[in-house]
Amino acid sequence: MVTAGENACIWDTATGSKIATVRGQLELTGLNSAAFSPDGKRVVTTSHFKAARVWESGTRNDAIVLRGHDDIVWSAAFNPDGKRVVTASRDATARIWDSATGHQIMVLHDNNHNLRSATFSSDGTRIITESFAQLSDLISIWDADTGNQIATLPDWVGGYRFDGKHVFLLSTDIESGEETLRVWDVTTGNEITGSLDDAARNSYIAIAHQGVPTIENNLDSYSTLSLSADRSHAVGTTNMDDRFATIWDKSWSEIGTLDGHEGAVNSAVFSPDGKRVVTASDDKTARIWDVHFAVMSTEDLVIEACTRRLRGFGKLSRNEMRLAGYPDSASEIDVCAGIE
């Protein structure tokens, strides 16, 4: 958990002990978003303060400040190897940064549109941006190396999803209720016409069609939704007044809330391993939550509870391991906890 004062403090949410104090100038306004790096060791946050910051948990290093935007920074995301960050701002730009140094690498200009989000494709070669202009949303695809705009998708009324390889636009006819699905390949920037292949259709079903609410974005408020890597759970925020985030299982039954912020929670995102969630709030803090037990299956939870007290008592001696055929270089084995 990260708390604000003269310094930012990172706490172990399981034990309540402080891990590190991150010294640096803190945000003067609330946080708009927070996201984990691919390895889960860093967090990038954005705010109304025209900057983003990269925090390294578990150390005493200062935050890396990504400064250069001229207006509110709405969102930020790491690329697949964690070496770059892309930010989206109301100043009509998305910017690419070196996540280690804070050096600005490139600026993507989007025709005076308010950019609400930006993210890398799963291979890191493309950037997908969402902008808001004249009461409609626009999706653009960019080359992450050159900054060239590859495609701008048409306006739509409905929702969109991005699975790392495809952009899905879903429109619903108000009178008939008929849904129209259109899909773009982000590598080529071309629309996939005709029948969808199984991969694209399955991605759409997994992301958008099984009860996942449409993510609404506007100038005053926005909601977020994040799926765990195995798509077994989701965490999200609903509106600007909520001071908590909600976790759902794959049947969209609520299984818990992350309650503790003193201001509206603007975003909630799973870590890559699905065991933690980072939230960003108007109370000027980003908090990291341990949700490992909350997202465990009943069977795994029973096994965890039944074996926890036995760990350490079932360790095999080195002679026992030799008799079992293990080499001396093998790690010590606890039959109640697995290989340590």
C-alpha cells in the first residue's frame, strides 16, 4: 500500500509492516490511474498534475517523474518488456517515455482530441489510443517505433475492447437492439471482414460479451475494468463517488471489495500474476492490495488452510532425498508445501 505525507510509504498489506519510504515530490491532486509493470515490480501513476510517475516498490528509490504534458494525464501503461511507458493526456498527445530515466522518447499528436487512454499491443509494436471529441469516441492505431498513425477507426455508438491483437467495436441499434461487431487487426490497421476467425471471436466473447459492462468515458468521470490474466476474475470501479473497488469471479458474482481510500477510486488493475490489485484515488494515493486469497478457488483455499500449519514439519532430510533419488543439488523438499 502506498500512503502520502511528506514522503510516500509502501506497506506490506499482509503484515502491515512498512517496506520502504519513497522520497520525492508528491502529487498535489488526486490520482487518475495506476498500472503495474509486466514483472509486477513497478507501478506507474497519473494525475491532474500534468505528470506521471514510476514507483519501484520494495526499494528506497525516488519516483521517476515523466514530465512534459501540458494538461491532465489520464492514463499510462508499460510496454511488454517494461522499458517504456505510454501516457495519454487532455493536451491531445500520447507520449512515450523511457521508464528507467524518465526521458521523453516520442510525442503522438491526435488532432486536438482529448486522449483518455493509451496502451501497447501485446507485441509492443503498436499503440492504441482512445480520444474523446464532440461527444464521440475515436480509436487510433500508431506505430510504436516511428510514431506514425496507421489507422483511425470510425465513430461508433456502443463499446470497444482491445485484447492486445484486435480492437473490437460493438454498436447497438437503439430501435431494434441489434448488435453489430467490427474487428480490426492492430498490426496491419485493417478491418477484418467476413466471418471472424475463432481467435478473434473467442477474444471478443471473453472480453466483451459475457456480462462485462461497457467502460464509459467522458470529461467528468470514468469507470474502469481489469481482468486477471487467466480471465477468472475482474476488478473495477463504477463511478466517481465510489471509494472502493469491487472484485468479481468469472460468473460476475461479487466476491469482495477493496475499501480503504478516503476519496473516489478512479482505477483498479490486476498485477500480471493476478495476486495483487493497484488502485488510484482522488485521495492522492495509489494502494496495492493483496488479493491472493480472495481470488483462490475453494479447493485451493482449503488446501492452503490445511497445509499452512504443517509446513516445516514435513521436510525431508538429505538422506531421505538421496534414497528417493534426488541429487544433492536439489532444493529442500517439504511434503506439505512443495519445493521451496
